Amino acid sequence: MIMTTLSGLLVPQVIEVGFNYATFPYELDNAFTERTAAVFFLAGQGSRSLPLRLVTEIAHKHQVPVIVDAAAELPPAANLKRFISDGADLVAFSGGKHIQGPQSSGFLCGKKNLILSASLQQQDMDVFPETWIYRSLIQGGQLVGPPHHGLGRGFKVGKEEIVGLLVALRLYAKRDFVSELDRWQMCIRKIVNGLDGVQGVQASYVFPGENEKPVPAAHIQIDERVTQLSAHEIINRLEAGDPVISVYETFASNQLIVIFPESLQDGDPEIIIRRFKEVLQGEL
């Protein structure tokens, strides 16, 4: 996507480039104008989008930065540096998910001037030009004053979340990802094996995930003719039971239920197997 500004206004306008099934380099190259502010790149799309390295080459030819949404692109931990290595100017990660920090937090990696620009958008409304921490920007003529009521003001994280995220990042650097993956694989295999032989259910172990993401998953295909329950009905009953079980339901319209391991604790696979069997037997 191309982000541009409307003539005479600071209101951003998003222009989509290409199609969801294919995008060609010339389409991106021809989309730039003198008002183009940035290129937005959603990571994790695989072959459905141009490679990031190519996107950054084209954008930088037009002297335009590339902003990457990598909120869900961990694991692998190497992605913390990969997008920058591929030329991205600013990368956004979630502080929750795999990092396991506060769910309402996130962080930016990239060029100092772009991170500063984002920071300016969440300033307090009671700061004063004479004592503002960024008053050098006023003195240098880059700003006429503190940007009160910045766009990001209503979305900023609290100090507690910031501290929690910093602690989570330090712990993340020490995590044993090999052992973690082994535990994930064991959990998913338990679920798949535990559902083996259940009438109307075909469970399979899938690894790696989409776009080679190193996360295993249990794919549970439902035969509604046998179960007399659709995937959506099974999902609703799993959520209505005790304990509540939430699954990945993006493919439920195709009668496919997916379970990922990131949030599973010891003993959870056995509970999931039991609840699946109870639901299929007509018990909530």
C-alpha cells in the first residue's frame, strides 16, 4: 500500500497497489507521486506480495520510507532483525503474542527520525514550548510547537506496559526456542493422536505453518454428515463449556478447525481432547 497526503491537508490517504493474488514491480513503481509519504508493507503474506527487499529498493529509489507491520511475525526470533536487514525503515512488533509481554503494548524498530515522529504523536497535552523535552525541534524550525492532541495520543501505552514490555524483551533474548518448539510439537501431536479414530473427525499435524512459520498446528477437519455438527457449532460449544476453549476459526466455513500451541499449558491437550469428544457426544 502507498500512503500519501491529500493536497493542502495532513489527512493520510491509503492507496492499494496490485491485487491480493499478485502484484508486479511496475505497479508499485508507477504508484508513487510527489505526495507519497510512505509504503506500508504487511509482513507474512508470502508469495501473495512482492518481496520486502524489492519493495524497499523501489521505494528508496523514490526516496520514500517503507513501514512494515510485523505484529505477528514472531517466531522466529531472527525476524527482529530480518526486516531491517531487508531495507525496512520502520518495523512494528506486538509486545504480546510470542514475546508474552503486556497485550496492549508494542514497539518500533528502525530509523531514529521515524521513531521520533511516532513519539511526537503521543505527547501530553499539558507540555509547554519553553520546557518541552523536544524544544530543539522548535529552535531548529522543524516544529512551531508541541503537537498537542497528536493522532497517537489516545492509543499510547501506560508506563506499566512499557516496563512490562522491556522486561519481556530481556527475557525473550534468553528463551530456549528449541525446547519451546519441542514442547509445542509434543502438545500438538498429543491432540492429533488423541482425536485419532473419532468418528467424523480427521486430525492432522501440520508443520511448518503458512510461509514456513516455525509453529506446528493441529488441523481438525470436520465431516458434518457424520458429526451432525458444523465446525462453527463445535466452536460455539467448545467456547460455551467449562473450561472455555478458543480455537483458530478462520477456516471454519470450510469445516476446518485449527489449534495452535502458543498458549497451551501442561495438561491442556488432554482437556481439549476430552472436550472435543464430549461435544461430539452431545455434552456441553
